[in-house]
Amino acid sequence: MNINNQLFCFFDSSDNNVYAKYYGIEKQNVNIKFYNEKSLIYDELITTNDCAQLLFTIKEKIDIKNIKILYNDSFESELLKYLSFKRGGSNLGLIKVCEIANKTKIMVEIGSYQGESTAIFSTYLPNAKIYAVDPWQNHYDAKDGSSEDYDMKDVEYNFDIITKNRNIIKKKMTSEEFSFMIDDESVDLVYIDGNHQYDFVKNDILKWIPKIKQNGYISGHDYHMFEDVRNAVDEILGVPDIIVEDNWLKRKTYSEEMKSFLNNKMVL
């Protein structure tokens, strides 16, 4: 299967809707068919945008145990645990990060959740080795819905399906734990979207800056959503080079003075 053209579906029995996410680099005509046992109950041709979120309303009730979803008559979509899509919109910010860091060979994503952003990185950086780092534990931040809303066992289950057969290496541990396993100046791109509390964001930045190659990139999510994220980024890195759809990015081109400044701030 071409990993750049994949469909994943969530089913909500309360309103009989199917929510789907299609990962593809270009617009595609996708034929979606739903079968309940052997009966065809839905058949539609839909034109998708890149990494688009789709919504299907099925008029008759579905036996969730027997549902089978095919697209383009060849590939079967695996049905995921029903969680809300945390990333709506066009994902232009993530795509922009990939376009700028398009020569990336080694990438680290801090906080992968159910793998939506991870799959987008995989789609747009197909030649990279992508490390997805997340402990998949609840209750890490009471102010963050991602921490509290869903059982992390279900979140991790979805991650495993969405990222299967891709250029992604799963690391079930904390950001700090994994940082000790990576050599300095060996990573091209780090994307931070883990714990959004100030001290944790600051620690992630300080732990991972030394791991990034000169002229590599440090990036992340929720620059406007969380004041703690913005404060930590601005304090340590200055204003990002770009901010697109709450995704921020800064190139590592530090002088000796900046290196000294960062070393003095390192969290030991």
C-alpha cells in the first residue's frame, strides 16, 4: 500500500456518523464503500484535499462489529477507537514545517498522541527517520484536554494503527528519557507538542537544542493556544522565524554567545 494515500475512520454510534481522515499529498478522487456484513450500505466518490478530515452520515444503523470500509476498491480502512480529531483545519502549518525542513533525515516528534501529526510528517518527509516520543499516560496536565479526555490506551491504540508501515519509530517514554539516547548535533528537526506547561516546554527546548544540527530546526505546536508555550519559546529562542496555524519554527544558527547563553540556562 502507498503510505501517502491512506484513510482512517472513527465511528460514533450516538449520531451514526463516520469521521474519517485521509492522508494524501495531492487532491484525490476517493471511492468510499461501507459494508455491513456483506451488504453495501454506502457508496460515494469524494474528492479530498491533502490530509483532509471527512464526515460521512450513514442513514441506517451500523453493526460496529461487522462494518468493513473499503476505499478505491483495493484498500481496507481499519476502524479506530472513537476520539475527537485534535487537529482540524488544513494542516498548512505542519505542511509548511515539512516544506522548510524538506532535507530532514532524522526527526524527533515530542508528543505524538494518536498519530495524526506523525502521519502528516511521514507523508511529507518520506525519506526521513521519524522518532515519535510519547509516554501515553493520562493526567499530565489538568488544563490540557488531551491529557484528560480519553483513555491513553485508546489513544495509543489509534497511534499504532495510523503509523503502521510508515517511516516512524515509536518511543514510549518521556522526552527527557529519550534525549539521553540521542547524540548531540545528530537531528535535523525537532517538533515539540508534549506537556504544554511552561517548565516542561522550557525543559524540552533546552534538552533538545544540543541534539539539533547547526542549521537544523526546532519547531512545535500551540504557540498561540497556550501562553506558557509562547513564553517559553520567546524567552529561550526569541520570536519564531515563522508561525503558521499555531505551529512555530526556528532555525538553529547560534553564535558562540548564544551557545553560552543556552548553556547557562540548561536544566540539569
